Amino acid sequence: MKIGVLALQGDFAAHVKALERLGVHAAEVRRPAELARLEGLVIPGGESTTLLKLMGADFPPALRDFHAARKPIYGTCAGLILLAREVVSPRQPSLGLIDVTVERNAYGRQRESFETEGEARLDAAPMPVRMVFIRAPRIVRVGPGVTVLATYRGEPVLAREGPVLVSTFHPELTDDLAVHRCFRDLAAAGAGTTVPTQPSLDGGR
């Protein structure tokens, strides 16, 4: 099983390391043609307007085709903004692959970044998840087909609609592998493969 990480801008290297800790073959993706060899894709945090410019004209239709093939996509922070149905404050184009409305930079500036622990329903029972918020967006509307998997102060911070998973926070900046494990399992289920029997290569939760 091979999962790609969009490597145009942002913290893609941290996502690659997190997936590799789970025994996943992770690959940096810089061209639309590379999507064909993947079972899943992570769109990392960074700056959403910059990512849009770097993606150019070819990446958006390729990503929509990837989604139409029911291959999982996980967007964190700026990745969430790109995947959202609607982006406000200010408005900007997006791919519209998950039915949420997102407000940009809603948690403040860089110096107001923070780390906390929340609770997520990634399986049958709730589990603790470490969350790092850096100029994070806020999910201000959730469509009827979207499942909220975690909240912070009553607001959605982790959500899923079909094969699309999004978070307003950065799990890749912690040692907590729970969210990446959830995405790995989504990709494995879609590909019809078996995930490693060990939870991770280094004992991360």
C-alpha cells in the first residue's frame, strides 16, 4: 500500500514520517500523474492560497478524479481549506470534496498557536488525541453527510465524509499516531489490503 503526501509546500515531511512510523510506504507527490500509483493522499498544512497557485491548472481536476475513484484524501489545516465545499473570511476557491464551510485563520495568528488534548471517535470508543493548532481554520458549517469525529470547545475539529478526512489541527506535529492510523486504515480498506499487525514501528499510540 502506498500513500502520497502533496509536497508542493507546507509540512509534508512530517506527514511522511508519521506514515512511515506506521509501516506505510509514503511518497512525496509533486505531479498529478503520480496520483495514479496511490491508495490515498494527504494534503498538508501550509498556506492555502500558495498551495492553490502551486497546484496550477492540472492538479484540481486530477484530485477530483482521485476522489471520484473513492480513494481516501486527508487534509490538515490548509489541506482542509482546499477540500472544503465553501471557504469564507475571505472567500477563496476550493475543491469542494467535503460538505463543510471553513473560516480561515479563525484561531488567531502564529503567536497564538497552541497544543491541547481532545477526544476523538476514530473507532468504537472515544480516545484521547493530541492537537496542535497553528493559524487554524474553523469549521463553521457541517453538511448532513459529514460525521464529526472530534471537537474542541464544542466546535468540530476532525470530520469525515466518505473517503475524505479533514482536521483543523496538525497531528503530524505530535507523537500521537491515532489520526494517521485512522487514515491508513481508510486507505487499506479502499485498496483491499491488510494493515500491519503492529500499531507502529516505534510504539506510538
